[in-house]
Amino acid sequence: MVILLAASHALAQDKRGPATPEEKQTAVKAARLLESDPFNKDAKKLRQWFTVWLIEVPDIRVELCGGYLGPVFGTKKNYDGELFQQTMFSSAAFVVEHPDQASDRLAVNLAGLEGALKTYEAILQTKPKARWTFLDELIVKRDKGELKAYVQEVMQTKCTVKQ
């Protein structure tokens, strides 16, 4: 099942308006920085800001579903939390950069997973023992052009939206 990061949106909408152009630019920059440098000195602050921002802004919505990360999700080891958050941040950056595709679940979730895989590759540069066989297999799928089909399957079987 998928959780839309919308539960708090109703409350947040009373507090503020849509994301500003500056915030959107900051979000994209933060997502890209966290993909390439997950251990940056400001990474923790960026993750906190990004999460709160996504809860508060009424116009940027992303799905939260651990199914895309398979057996990695929820293990509390090898940076699973950071990787899960990155799916959210990279999805949001995609929505900002491609507003015409914001309602394309497949495209948005594919971008989120691709961002998490970039983050995983960056993590391995510094922490090679943080390896996940499952994520290595997803990188192979990505490199063979098969990641989209994987995301489609997970979206239909493990990350369905309840109406």
C-alpha cells in the first residue's frame, strides 16, 4: 500500500500557500546534492528541511512506498532511511522540474528510485560495506533499461493507491 504525503497537507494548506520558485529551486538543488553527496556536512539539515517542506506545501505531492526498495526498506541498517527519504526527494525534484508530468505516477516514482540508486552509489564510494545485493540488482536493471518495468510492476502490486 502507498501512503501519499498528503495527510498533513490539509492542515498545512491553512498555514501557507504553494511552494515559491525559490523553494522549488532549493528543493531541486538539495535533492541533487543528497544524491551525489549523501554525507555532506549539511545533509541532515537538508533532509529535515525537505521533509517539513513537503508536508507543508500544498502543491507538491509525492508517494511514500517502501516497496520500490524491496528488502532494504525498514531494516534500519546500511542507510535504508536515507535511501527511502531520497526516493521522496528525487520524486519531488522531478515534479518541480517536470510539472507537466506531476500526475504520471510511473515517471515520478521512477525518478525517485533512480535518485535513491544514485545516492546508494555515492554511499558506496565512502562506505563500501553498506552494500545491498538487491540494490546492486536494481542498478543492473537500470543500466539495461529495465528499471521502468520494475517500477511499473511494484506500483501495481505493492504500491497501490487506495481510493
